[in-house]
Amino acid sequence: AYSPQHFYQNRILDQYVAKRANKITLRQLIVFGRNLSEERIIRSGNYVRTELAIRLAHRIRNFQNLPFIVGTNPHIAKVYDLYWTAFETFIKFPPIKTMADNDEFCKVLKTLLKDHLVVIPQLAMGIMECGEHLTAEQVNRFMNTMLRSRISRRVLAEQQIALTENWHDPGYGYGSDESGEYIGVVSTKCNAKEIVEKCAEMTNNLCKTIYNIESPAVIIDGGNDTVFSYIPDHIEYIIYELLKNSMRGVLEKHGSLLSQSPPPKDTQAQLPPILVTICSGLTDIYIRISDQGGGIPDRIYPHIWSFWHASNDKKISHKFTNFSKVPQMAGTVQENISPDLRLGIGLPMSKVYAEYLGGELTIFTMDGYGTDAYIKITKLGNKEENLV
């Protein structure tokens, strides 16, 4: 039986579920973060305090709508409890009236951000263990909603922390860092070519670690002057995951090179390069990553965006097995996760990141030849968060 306390908690929750999230755009983050003042930071803090409670309330309700047996799974229950704790923390935190209040609020945000690093692994393992009780459609809808909301909450929290730290920094200027590039977590000078080069170097190092071999060459066409405002962690994650998949595909298709001992020194000359094309239109930036890595098999291609797929093929239906070896995950390329682990979340997570601020991620493949991935990013920053 439900306790009186339970009914009371759900009445409070109902009040917040009845409220709609007040979505933001990238442009709003930039404009608001310029010309900082104490009044602006305090106003932002109160918005974040209220907004995070509303967004958490909606996610708690999603958990409550899961089949009972799924909700009792220990991994799912752990995330549910984390969300309840965070929700109650925000609704009990008093209105922010001074910078001292805001500083205390930022300490709370940092603690919760750290505590919630377990969310992605816990959700993945919970879904893996409960897959038989949910349809693939239910799983994908639930995971997409959870991860988009999670990204949005981290952006709001990290932006508030970063703006506060900028304000307290004697060298800050107009809400940005010393270089004038960053306004909170938003970079106003993201260079598409430099981001691709950075991710290519990281994936090359990954190939050396896993295969003890040089990766295929990455040839970049265009993008020298393509600069835009964006959250670097998001676009880097997408490009890194796509390049990693391309490099693995090319190397594994040419398995004869991997079997040579010692590995050949002129590997790149023997491997087809990965081509990255960057194009800037009037409203959007496009990045195409093309490889000759053998393509995606027909049996897998329909499920590349899925977080779960009921199948006799264990490689598809049990794709989250390795999350048992990953206690925490922030969803950035800087994480210290074993490079040989295949978590099965790279592509669907990349799509979530791409669509969060109104972009797109599309993949076309030719089984037996190669794959083309297309990233579209809005350069105007006027698209609201995609929380659905």
C-alpha cells in the first residue's frame, strides 16, 4: 500500500508535471551570457532552479509509467531514486536573492552533476536486463526522451556554473573567457576543420592502441573558414564517434594488414582514406564523412539508431553488455573509458546530440563498400531544444 508520504510526494510532482519546460535556444544562451551582471546571474540561477525541477518531474513520471517489473530493476530504480533526490533538492532550495545564494546553488549543481554520471550506464544495464518486458519502440522512445532531457539539464547546470565562474574571475570580459571565445559552455568560434582534425588525431591514437597500426588517412575538403557557435562537447562527440566507426570499418575490412607482424609501416598508403567534406550554407553547416569500410550489413542497418532490438543475434540484442565495465559516463570524448570497449550507444547517442539543438544526423550505407554520414548543424542558433 502507498504511504501518506508517497501520496504527498506525488501531489507535489503532479504540480510540476503540469508545467511545460521553458525551452531555450543556443542564441539565448549567448545573448544572455554577454554583458553579465549580478542581477542577470541571479535571474539565471532562479530560472535553472525552477526549470530543472520541471524537467526532472516529467522524467520521474516517465519512470512511473514503466511496467512495474521494469521499475523494480535495481539499475532503473537507482536512476529513479537519483532523480527524486535531485527533484526534491531543487524544489526545497530557496529563491536565489544574492550572489552568495547563487554560489551555494552552484555547489549543489556540481554535486548533482557528479552524482548523475552513473545515469547512462545504469539505464543501459537496466534496459538490457528488462528488454523482454518492453517493445523496441518503447525502449527507444524512453531512452531518447531520457537522454535528450539529460543533455538539456546538464547544459543548463553547466552554463550556470560556467557563467558564475566567469563572473568571479578577475580576467573575465563581457561574460566570456579571456579569449572572448567562450560564453559559459558555448564556444562562439567553433572551427569545423579544427574540430575534425582534433577528432581525427584522437581516433588515430585509438587505432594505434587497439590495433597497433596507423589509421586510414583523413582528408578534409573545405571548411577553412567555417566558424560557428555551438557547444563543442556535443559536436566533438558526434564527429569522434563517426570517425571511429569509419576507421574501424576500414581497418577490419583490410584484416590482412592487421594480421601482419610486425605491422607494416606504410599502412596509410595501403588503406582507402576517409573523406570529410565541410560545407556552409545560409542557415546550416553540413559535414559529410565518407569511408570505404565495407558498409553496414543489411541485418544491422535498420537498427543503427536503436537502443534495443529484440533479436536472436546477441551482437544486436545485447549491445549494452560492456556497460558493466563503465561505472560512469558523461557523454564526452574526454572520458577515460577503455578504448577497446564497444558500448553500442555511439550512433544513437550521436543522433540525440545532433537533434538536441535542431540539427540532423543521417547515414547512408552500401553493404560491401562503405558508408556516408551526414551531419547538419544550424548556424543561426535559433532552434529550440528538442526534448521530445
